[in-house]
Amino acid sequence: MRRTVASRFSEVLVERSVPVIVLVLLLTAAVGAGAVLGTTPEQDIDQTGIDSEEQAALDRIQATYETDDTMVSQIVVKDTDTDVLSRESLLRSLRVQRELREDESINATLQTKAGIVGIENVVATAAYAADRQAANAESNTGLQQSETRPVAPSLDEQIEALESRSPAEVATLVERVLDSGTTTPGRDPTRFLPSSYQSGTTDVDARVTFVFQSPETPGAGETPQEAYDAQVAIATVVDERFESAFVFGRGIVDSASSQAVGDSFVIITPIGLVLVLLALSIAYRDLVDVVVSVFGIAILLVWVSGIQGWLGIPSSSILIAVPFLLVGLSIDYSLHVVMRYREARAGNNKDEQPTAAPRDPKSAMRVGMASVVVALATAAFTTGIGFFANYGSPLGSIRDFAVLSGTGIVAMFVVFAALVPALKLEVEKRLVRLGRPREKTAVGTEPGPLEGVLSRIAVVSRRAPLGILVVVLLVASAGAYGATGLDTEFNQADFLPQDAPEWAKSLPEPFEPSETDVRSDLEYLSETFHPEGQNSEGQILIRGAVTSPDFLTAVDESSGRVNKGGTVALDARGKAMGQSPVSVLRSVAAENQTLATAIDDRDDDGDGLPDSNVSAVYDVLFDVAPERAATVLHRTESGSYASARMVVGVKSDATAQSVAGDVRTIATGIQSGAPVTAVATGGPVITAVAQNALFETLVTGFAVTIGVIFVFLVGLYWWRYRAPGLAFVFLVPVVLALAWLLGAMSVLDIPFNSETVVITSLAIGLGIDYTIHLGERFVDERSRASSLDDALSASLTGTGGALFGSALTTAAGFGVLALALSPPLRRFGIVTGLSIVFAFGACLTVLPSLIVLRERLVGEVIS
């Protein structure tokens, strides 16, 4: 009864092989059309749709406050042999700014006012102002009037003002500009100097110039490509003009990451192709079977591309993993189909009585597919469950991964359980008619090193099953313990490409990688300068009695209670950098006497903040500086104050979870010191929330996956063999392999975050696939073999050989990614390669030992 469905399927496949090929190819054309007719928009891996208090707070801020959506990139000039504040260096920066302004494609993305600002502008503006004062004094046109008139010289005027001075005069001017007791026109000059700058000195080893862009983005989530392209063009100009300088921005990061991925594939594609073809050749030892297998993989990739297009699944970096995963599993399926066919062709397949002479191709395919199709279907279902379990993730990119990989498993079953065997059968029949010998043996079944190793594994598993289990459990326990120390934090710096290793730099010209070491640039920028830009700030939404004097005091005190070694950037007074009602009140009061008087009249303790009638002071602030007030206070139409906003500068190379913890500490301090509620939010905080939610989902998804697979296998093996305990036997190796993998990741310091989330699906998918194939083969062999030894040996040398070929091929294909220059690709290659090795190792050691122990303890022979 249990073979009825499998036998009927194989009968239809063999007798209708040509119609099956035509039907699947027609389906391929229909599905593959989605790659052309469908839509696949771009999406970042960290885009989320999580409903959370933090996300609601950020949405509220964006809806009610005049937030700055300006893109900020930085031009960093470092000290080499010349002084970064010398006349020559400052003039060079000004000339670069003029060159950038003259480039229409770059200038179109810059803000109209102060699109590029650096200390060179401050010094040049001071020089221009001094020239104007001298000219006014000579002409007696009224010096006082010129002093009060805003000074806004053009770039040409700034350059002319510095060119007219000697290097010594410029050095004196720089000293005066940096003197804390001198008021100079323009921005605070220390903003462009290292955060470690000590007032009163001109000895600095670097300076930064900010580039402010306001790209037009027609739709939410669309990439401002013009601005990104402009950043790359700016970097080209800067590299040509300075010996030691770099530009950092999102466009630079995207360009470098794309370049690293491209360079990686240029290097590893030939290596990977050679290794995979070599491994396939070793496993198949037949060019025809290699071509049929590769053709099936190509058809599957067409299906995957079409499915993505028809379903409108947006492209993201994590979806790069899907084709690799499916190719790896496809090789495994193809090997099992071909090797079962070869065994049946030679008359050695135990699914029927052995024959003295080789079977003809039709009979061999009928027998081979009948013996393997149930295992293929079971493995496809359980593997698909492992992938589909990720659909519960709060991350949209992970849900897309679940859908695409799960539907890809279905497509893979169609291709390798129908098209590939039908195509192989037709090829075999025609080759036999041409008189070509086709009696190939299955890998692992003929005498040789592999057959010897597999046979010895069978002997050891039979003689010392308990010893093997003790050893693997100890290793798994160590792995599980190591997994408790896995880094689950998300750090964007981990995704940035680094300088290529020396071996890659020594490659010939077509393969030599470009210089894309943006990670060290980010680290230098974060460690040297104050943070700037949306990726370098957390936010706090404060609601309640924001007009209470206690509120202002709480904000002031909480910004000073930040650990110096944390992620929050501190100013010279040791307080958190950023913006708040407190900082805006003080800065505007320093410039506007009306507001200063309003505060002084209500300041009882001399801290520069009002201690009564705060609402009236806010009203004055909105009168004298409405734009700056609107960035930190929300005034309703009735004139009341509903909420406040605080922006906190943070280190851009810190982990999202660390940033979230420090910003929440400030929010908690505000909330505890005043009758208000304070919610930490902002880009890094939202990322941390998404990562934490993802981790919780993974734990739940893993439990659900194992549970569903366990229930399915219990029902399947109860129905087929009245042996539900086999479900437990088949799942234990999968869990142990996963424990080994997580432990190895801990040793290798590979984080467990949204990038490496796919490893759980991969470990479960490959593990259950391997164990089902070997377990099903043992059940078939045991029902006919006279002894446990014979059944175990036949299973390991037969299916074990196919598993070895699969593991060798996929490990070679994935392992070559460890040579990638892109960190995500490199980590994916390492983790995937390890998961294949561990899944294969657990299948060959743990599963046979469990099978032997089960038969000895239960005393039941499956039939």
C-alpha cells in the first residue's frame, strides 16, 4: 500500500516522459515570463513594518516636526606632510568647492544655501570681513554699519580673500578664528575639527567639510540615486586634489558595496564554477549526467526569477542567498535521482528483487523513481516548512525570503522529480540506441576509498553507537553553550567592505579588486569627529507637561548623565550633543536679546533656563526663531504645547542595540525627573527594535518548524510503517547539527542577526533532507535485509555516497564565497559551508547510531 502512490507516479513518468518534459518546459516559460513582465523593486534589508511604540513615536515626529531630511556626506582631509589648516590646504578645499559647484550634476543635488561648509569657509569669510572692514575704514563709509550687516561672500570672494594673504597671515587669521574669545561670522569653527580638539591651539591632524544635499524623491522608500551619484563624483574630485582625503556618505557606501560584490563575483565565479563542475564530475563521472543536472538547475533559476517577478517580491541583499540555497539542494536532489537510477540499472536496487543482468533504461527509471520519490517529496515538504517558518518575521525582507525560498522548494521538486528524470530517461534511451555503454555505478557502491570509509562508519555505528552519541552530545553541548554568547546586535559597519587582502591585490589586471575600504573610513570618522547626519542620531519624543520648569531641568540634567565610554557623542562640557528645547533656548538667547531678557526675568537659580511661565518663554522663542523652535517643540493651532523633541548625537559605527540602550537611558532620566513620558526612537533605535523582534521570531519560528516537521513525520511514519518513533530519530541529527553550527559561529565571532538568519533555515533544510534520504533508504534495505549490518552497510554505501557527492559539491560552491571581498557574502559562505559539513557529519554519524540503538532497545524491525 505504501508504494502505490510512488509506483503510479514513476509509471506515469516513464510512460509519458516526453509529454512531461513538454509540460514542464511550457510551465517554465509561463512562470519565467514573470522575470520580464513582473516587478522586482529594490528594498533594503533593514526596512521594517514593525508596529511598536518606537516606530509610532518616529512617525509622530516626522508628521509634526520640521525634521531635516537633508542628506549629509563628509569630506575628510587628513594630515600628511602639510598642515590641514595651512593657506595652501584651505585654498585647495575652496577651489574643490568651486569645482563641485560648477559641475551641474553635482550642484543640482546641493542645498542652495550652504550646500558645502567647512572651516575653510569660516576662515575665508573672516578674511573677507576683515578686508571689508579695512576698506570701510579707509573710505569712512561707516564701520559700524558694515559690522552689523550680514557677511555672505561668494566662493570666488572667499578664495580671493585668502589668496591675497601670505601663509603667515593666514596662520594668524586661523589662530584668531579658533580663539574662544573671538566672535567670527559664520558657523562655529570647532564643528569642523576633531572632537578631541583643545581650544586655543591650531595643531590638528584632520578637518571635515560637510556636504548637504536635498534630493528630490518622488515616492517613499525610493533611492535618491542622483544624490548618490553626486557623492561618488565628489569623491573622484577630492581624490584628484588631495593626497590624503576621503569622502564618506550613503552613496559612497552603496557604490563601494556594489563594487565589492562585483569584484567578489569576478574572482570567485571562475573558482566556484571550476570547483562545482569538478565536484559534479567526481560524483557523476559522466558528462551527460553533469549536463542534465546543470540544465535542471538552470530551469529552476528561471522559475525562481519568474516567481519573484509575478509576486512582486522586492530585491534585497538577503535574497542573494535564495539561488545559492536552491542550487545546493538541487544538486542533492539530482544526485539521488541519478544514483538510484544507476543502482536500478545495475540490478542492485533493493526496491525490487535484484536481477542478474542490467535493466533497460525504462525499467531502471521506474524502479529508481519509485524508490526515491517519497523521500524527495518528504524532504521537500519538511525543507519548505523550514523556509516558510520565517514568514512570521517582523522584517519584510525576511518574509520575502520565506516566500521565495519556500515556493522555490516547490519548483525544485517539480523540476527534479519530473523534468530531470524524464529528460535523463529520454537521453539514456537515445544513447543506448546509438550503442553507447551507460552502465555507470552509483558513487560509494563500488570498491574504493569512499566505499571503505562508509562501510567502516556502518561498522563503528553498529559496534559503538552509545559512544558516538556521547561524543556528539558533548560537542553539541559545547556548541549550545557557545551559542549563548552569540552577538545578536546589528552593526551597519559589519556590512561595509574593507581593503582587499594581499592575495587579491596580487591578482592579474582583470581580477584585481578596486580599493573599497569604507569601513576604516567610517571608523576614523566616528572616532575623530562629532557625529552628523540621520544615521548618527537618536531621537526622543516627549509628551505631557513640556511647559513645566521641571521638564527643562530634567532634560538638562539627563543629557549630562551619559557614560563617556558609551555611544552618545559628548560636547566639551561632557553633555550629550544634539538638540533639545534646552539647547535651542540657550543658543538663541546667546544671539537674541529679547529671548535672553525673557529667560533672565524668569530664571531664579541662574542656570539659564526659566523657572516659571515657561509657556511665555516658548512663545518668545517662536517669535524670534520660529524655524529653530519648530524643530524641538510642537505648538498646536490653539497655541498650546503638545510635545517636545530631543535629538541625540551617537557614534555611527556603534551597534544599534548599544545606541538604543544609551538613548533610552536619557529618555528614562527625563521621564523620572518631570511629569512627562519620553520615548526613545530614531533610526538606530528602530533598527534595534527590529533586530530584537527578529530574534524572538527566530526562536518561535524554530520551535514551530521543528514541531510541524515532527508532527508531519510522526503521522507519515505511523501511516507507512507503524513506527512514529522514527520521527524523533530523524530530527535529533538536525538539532545537533544546528547546535554545532551556532557554536562554530560563536568561535568565529560571526553575529547572529538579520544577515545570518537564513542559517537556521539552511541548517534545518539540509539536515532534514540528508536524514530523510538516508533514513528512507535504511527502511527500504532493512525490510529486505537479513541483518542490521547488511541494511546499514547498503544504506550508507548507497545513499551515503550520494550524500557525499551532494555535500562535496555544495560545500565547494558555497565555501568559495569565503574568498569574497564583501563581508556579508564572505560570512554567508563560511556559515553555509559549515552548515553543510555539520549536516552531513551528523547524518552519517548520529543517525546510524540512533537507528542501531532504536532497534536494540525497541526490538522492532521496520517492514
